Amino acid sequence: MKTTDQINTAARKIAAARHSVALTGAGISVESGIPPFRGKGGLWEKIDPMKYAHIQYFLADPADVWRVLLKEMKTLLKTATPNAGHMGLARLEQMGLLKTIITQNIDGLHQRAGNTDVIEFHGNFADYYCIDCRLRQKFDDIDLRSLPPRCACGGVIRPDCVFFGETIPVNLLLRSREIASCCDLMLVVGTSAVVQPAAFMPAIAKDHGALVIEINPEPTPLTHTVSDILIQGKAGAVMTALIAELERLRS
Ligand code: OAD
């Protein structure tokens, strides 16, 4: 099927759905200048995730993780703004056509675009806390002149995001599973769908009878197995075209 036909079909399905949700990954933020993790130009090409993104290594050498990964990520995220992909999902919510976003991203761009119910499955880079006294801190208040940054109590400060080797907070996992089981349409945007348990949400949705629509320039393990439709393209262009078609259907 041609991309325009797929977009028109997807728009009709979204317009008719009773309860649509989205699962997003790093790909939706690529057009905001944030590189993905995998593939060409991905972060994991430059650094080993099983070292720098693993909790055991962070606890063993937090200064190194702050120096190699966290400082750079934070600088990137500070300048990034929502792109047409994020804006499209925010418009869907405004139109009453999207209830919740489950995101693996830690950049906060969905909320900045205007979505109000965002489950941050892997946490958020804007929030930090001391690993000893658990005092919560904002990034701008953290002194990075000496690494790792430390709390007034002397404890190491860490981002409130999920490292490899850690579990997803149980409340987020349970809510995501519930949402995946009760939706009748799931948009899966910009994820390679290889990191569990997030990648399992579309399968749960499908198993409960939902239509699964992927938006990605590349096929993923979900394509032709779990997804009903893959709209092959960048999130910004596809979301813009989808919204235009939905507005047309409404007029
Ligand atoms: P990945 O980097 O694994 O995958 C990014 C996906 O986005 C790929 O399928 C790309 O084809 C697609 N993509 C690239 N550019 C795009 C664009 N402009 N529009 C739409 N899609 C595009 O990112 P995630 O699937 O989010 O976890 O990775 C999942 C998790 O792995 C992350 O949350 C992170 C990482 O390790 C933790 O750090 C715990």
C-alpha cells in the first residue's frame, strides 16, 4: 500500500477508535536533535550501554558515568524542543483522539508539546536525587564543577531514570500494562521495540484486540507480527500528514 493510502487508512482508524494510546521511543526525538540509541549515529555506537548505562557501573564509578554519559545527555536535552512528531501527538490529544502516551524517552518533550497524560517508563532527566538521603534536586541546582555531583549530605546525585539492571517502577509498569490491555488502538512511534518490558506493550494491546499502527523509517521486530500497519517514514512528516487528514475528515 502507498504511504498516502496508509495515512488515510490510519486516520480513519484513529477517528473511529474509542481509546487510542501511543508508545514512543527515541526516534520521535531525533528531529529535535537528540540522537537515538541504536543504529547509525546512535549513542550506543559511541559508548557501551552495558557499561555506562548500567547501574552496577554507576555505583562503582559515578564520576566516570557523569563525565561520559550524563553531562553530555543533559547538555543535549537542555537545547532540544518538541518537533512536528511531538506536536502531532499533542494535537491528537487536543482533538480527543489520544488518551495517554507511554514513552521510553527521558527528555520531557511530550509534556512540553502539550500532552497531559505521559507515562515516563524510563524516568526523566530533569529530575535527580541523592542515592543516600533521597533528597530530590533540580538539574540547575546541581554543581558539576566536581564529578560526581554530591548532595549536601555527601551522597552521590543520580538522575531519576532507569539504568540497565534496574526494574521499571511497579506503578508505571502496572498502569502501562492496564492501558495497553484496554486500548483499542496503539500508535507505536520511533522505537526499535527491542528493550523489554516497554517493547511488550504493543503485543499486550494486540492480544486484547487493539489495532497497532507503527510509524518508523525502518521495520522493527513488531512489523508484520504485532503491527497491523507500518507507515514507513519520519515521525514529523507522518504525524503532520496524519493530522492534516484527520482535520480534513472532521471538516
Ligand atoms: P532506539 O534507538 O533503539 O530506536 C530508535 C528507533 O527510532 C529506530 O527504530 C529508528 O528506526 C527510529 N527512528 C529514527 N529516526 C526516526 C524518526 N525521525 N522518526 C521516527 N522514528 C525514527 O530507541 P528506543 O526504542 O527508544 O533505555 O530504545 C529503547 C530504550 O533503549 C531506551 O529507552 C533506552 C535504550 O537503552 C534505557 O536507557 C533504559
